[in-house]
Amino acid sequence: MENGVKPRALIVDDDPSFLSGLAEYIRNEGFEVATSLDLQQAREELAAVPPDVVFIDLNLPDGSGLDLVSDASTNGSNPETIMITGQATLDTAVHALRHGVSDYLTKPVDFARVRMILANIARAREMKDEIGSLRGELRKLGRFGPLIGGSAAMQKVYDLLAKVARTDVTVLITGETGSGKELVAQTIHQMSRRSRQPFLPLNCGAVSPTLIESELFGHERGSFTGADRIHKGYFERTNRGTLFLDEVTETPLELQVKLLRVLETSTIMRVGGAEALNVNVRVIAATNRRPEEAVAAGKLREDLLYRLNVFPIHVPALSERREDIEPLAQYFLDELNKQEGTAKEFTRAALERLRSHRWPGNVRELRNVVQRAHVMAEQMIEVETLPLGAAGEVNGASGLDLLVGNSIPEVERRLILATLDHFKGDKKKTSDTLKISLKTLYNRLNQYRGGP
């Protein structure tokens, strides 16, 4: 605990017996506890000594508990807020989450879940000074964990990461393909209390719709043809860690209902199973689509969006942070020099050329350009060494970089990925353009998963 000061909790409930029991439990977990029977008294406590966490009943004699959430946001205290209700429904849960509630509990309270919430709060206090100091140093260096960039746009991202990493809320990361959404998710995990537990990424768009339920939740032996053993899905394998769901808008709609249920109940059911299994998993999701447009297009359930989008983070495109191009390129080159035992350098003209490029493929494209240039250059990386076309183009604006001698499978891989990028992840347009079936496309993407 910071400077020996205990973290502080405020409990607001009009049931004196429940209030007393929960207060005693939280004190035994090492917290100072203040209690209130109504909103008026709670507002006085909130103004006197801002708490680290508020447990508040949804329905109080003088109003809704959500009113106190608005008060806390307005006065800048922003404690973690846990809603308590005796009659939880999906509508009330979504409504609470939309108003800034971090989590909610149903009566009778699950004390194991309360303990987990309190552990998160205590850990957050311990990390607060450490992260603040780290952030200050990294502002000078243009680094934040594995992320690189000193631009104003990235500094805003760093601020958000520092705030959300010490909580356990779900995060929705948006941004263009290749902008670094998975790296942002990894950074959140590395800075969280779950950092010593598994971090597993799953690209929802690269798994066949017929297999993704089994991949997420696992299956029992004999549940379908070929299921000759129990298979643990991503949720079980990530227990106590962080699950990163990339391209979440590509998840089949019928599966989104089950995913929402897991997020609400922290339980899963294997395919073919009859027993609910408890899981403790933090979910971070990402999409290269605008979430609201995905909802409007029928690709994403609105209730799932509200549950995922508790804490949104937008990763800027590389074209929106051009001052980061040179440090990123230099970082990639330094890594290659270290791996290969070389000492190659960019000429000033080459760096200028990199800065002037449009970078439709974002950081991923920049990394690939530097890798190719490193192979082609003898010592100095000149403008002519860069695999770029005319200014603002990538080899004729196709984004497809091929060499004589590439194998047919490699040419096919590059063509499929470039076409998928061109259509911003739309697999139907990609399959139609390439004249291949969706099944073939999913199979190919499965093969490429984990590759560059």
C-alpha cells in the first residue's frame, strides 16, 4: 500500500444488514470503509474523502445509484464503481455499463468476485506511482513499453493505457489494419496485475465460422465427428490472464450471444458439454471497422458492443503521426542489425522518402519495407533501395511487393493478404475478387495465422 495508507471503499445501500456484512468483509480485506444509506449521505462522503472504489445499490430511497456515478465523474474523483442490484437483467447491466459503471454484482453477493475486485483496486494503487514515473520517462524517449512514438497522438494513447492497465475492465481497440492494435493489447496485459499469466490472441476473422465456437469455449470428447478428446478453448487456456479477440466484428452473430453471456457470467460451456465452467479472463477486443457502422451493418450486436466498449482506445494511423516514422524505421533497422550482425544505416534522403510515403499499410508496412531494404542494401540504405514506387505509392499503389524467385505459395499468400487489406478485412469482397470460395479463404488465413 502506497505510503502505508489503506485503499478506501464507499458502500451505499439502504439495507443496514447487507451494508454491515459487506463493510465487515471489505475491512477484513485491508480497506478503510465508509458506508451510506442514501445518496445524500454518499455525496457527502464522496466530497470529503474520495474513495478508490464505490459499491452502490442501483435503487436507493432518494434516487438511482447511477446518479452518484455521474457526480463522481463530474467532480473528477472517478473511483471504480461497482453496481449492486437484486434483480439483474441484461438491460440494466448494459444501461449501467453505458453510464460508466466498471462492473456489477447481484444479491446475494459472490464474495469471491468481491475479493477479485478488491485485489484489482489494491494492485492499481501499488502500480499508480510506478506507472506515472514510467510514463514520464517514456515521454522523453518516445517509448511506452513495446510501443514506439513520441507524437501527440501516441501520447494520448499512452495516457489511456496507463489508466486502464491497472483495472480489469474490458477494452475495445479500434484502428486501421497494421496500426498496432495487438501490440497495444499486449502492453495493457504487460502493465496489468495479470502480466505473469497467459496472453493469448485469437483472430476471429481467421477462424472458420464452424470452428470458432470450439476454439473459444472448447469441446467435449465425442461432441462431433473427429472430436476424439477433450479440447480446452481459448477461455480455459487464458484463465487468470488476458484474451485478445482481434477482428471481433467477424464473429458469427449466433456466437456473439454466447460471448456476451461469458462476459456477463464469467462461465463457459464447452461444445457438447453440460457443465458450466468458471473462468477468470480479461477480454480485450479489437476491430478495424467503426463499431457503430458494424452494428448498423448487422455485423455486431449492439449489446455486445456496449459490453466490450467499456474503455475505448483508438490507435492512430501512421499517416496521422508522421513524426514517429523515423524512430520506428530506426528501431526496426536496429533490430535487424542486431539479429544479422550488421551495421547498416539510412541515408538522410532515404529517411525523407520514408516520411513522405502515405503508408496505407501502417506500421506493418513500414516494418516490411525496412526488412526488404536491409536485405537489398550493402551498407547504406539509399532511396533506390527502398521498395517504394513514386511518392505516395507502394510499387504502383498495389501494396503487393513481389520478387522474381518467390514461390507460388508465397505469391498467393501476399496476393490474398494484400487484397484483404485493400478491402479493409472484408472477406466476401476478397473472395469474390480473387475468385475463390470463402471456405478456401478461411483455410488460407488459418495457415497464415501467426505469420508476418
